[in-house]
Amino acid sequence: TNIGNSNQYIRKMRTAFRPTEDASYLVRVENRKKMKELMIDRPLGYGIGLSKGERFEPKELMPYPPDSWLVSVWVETGIVGLALYLTVHGVLFAWCSWVLLFKIANKRLRGLLAAWLCMNAGFFVAAYANDVMQYPNSIVVYTGFALCFAGPYIDKVMLEEERQKKERKKNANQFYNMFMNGSCDEAAIVAQKCVSTNPNINKVQFMAVPSSVSYGTPVV
């Protein structure tokens, strides 16, 4: 299929499935071999921002253009920086996965964060073939990691809201049953405001009490 070939990133990724037929891919492979020879004596790379840093006019510059984000990291920080970069992000993925599996009880929240984490994994797979971690994509990726770490705290808030919702529903049912099944023919509903620790929440308690003003009909 040729669907999406108008997009340069899709077109470049698609070359991985037919490498021997794509001249661009063969050129990139040859460039990586030449880069490897130059990087042998540079374990720390050329420097941050110098994989495509012609505008800075540095003394030394990689003569071959990087074709992906991971190659850029390798050129700028060397094998040491690339290994550190992959290790840190491997730990991030493993830690976030552990948090999602064992620290978050709300299934809806876990599903949303798991989907975001899978999207992050897709970005890093694509980073081997494309320069996908440029602005603003990096903001989306690291926001996903941050939300995974904040997940347990968000989970507590959501669980508390669910508990309060169930408690309000239970209290409403109890009040309704008490009022409808009570032995008093003359009753009134009394609303009493309760103290709330949250200024944004108003708590009201409803009570069914005997009343001589109801005249056989409940008064609200």
C-alpha cells in the first residue's frame, strides 16, 4: 500500500520493510557505517546540539546527517550518553509499568495511563528510524511518564469520590425507605446544613420527623 506516503515520517519508516529496494535507506546505512568509524575515538560524542549544529559554527562537526533521534543522541553524547539515555528510559518504562500494575486500583485510570505509556513506547520505537522526539512531541511523552507517577495520588482521589458517591446513594435509599415505610402518618422533611471541611462542598442532612404541621401530607 502507498497510503500515507505523502508524510515523510511514514515514508521513511516504510523503507524498513523493503530496504534493498530503497536508495534512501541504503544511503542511511552507509552513513551509519562511516559515523561508527568516526565515533570510535569519541566515547562522549561531539557535544549537545552538534548533530545538526552547523549554525553554531563549531570547530568539529559530524559530516554525515543523522537520520533518526537515537542516532542524534549517539552523535551528540557518544556511546556513553546513548547507553545512559536508553538505561534511564528503560527504567522509566519498567517503573511506570510496575506502578500501573500494582499501585492503581481504578480500572478506568489504569487503562488511560496504560494507553499513554504504550504511545510513549511507540515514540521510542519510531525514534530508531525518525527524528520524532523534537518539540512538541517530547512534551507529550514526558507528560505521560509524569502522569504515571502521579497515578497513585489521582487514584486515591478517584476512589474517595466513588466512596462518597456510593455513600450518598446509600443514605438516600435509607432515607427514602425510612420515610415511606415509617409508622408515622404525619411527618415532615427537615434539611439541616452540616459542617464541611471542603469549602467547595456543601453538605446537607435530610431527616424525616413527626410534625403536626403536615396535616397528613408530608411537607418539604
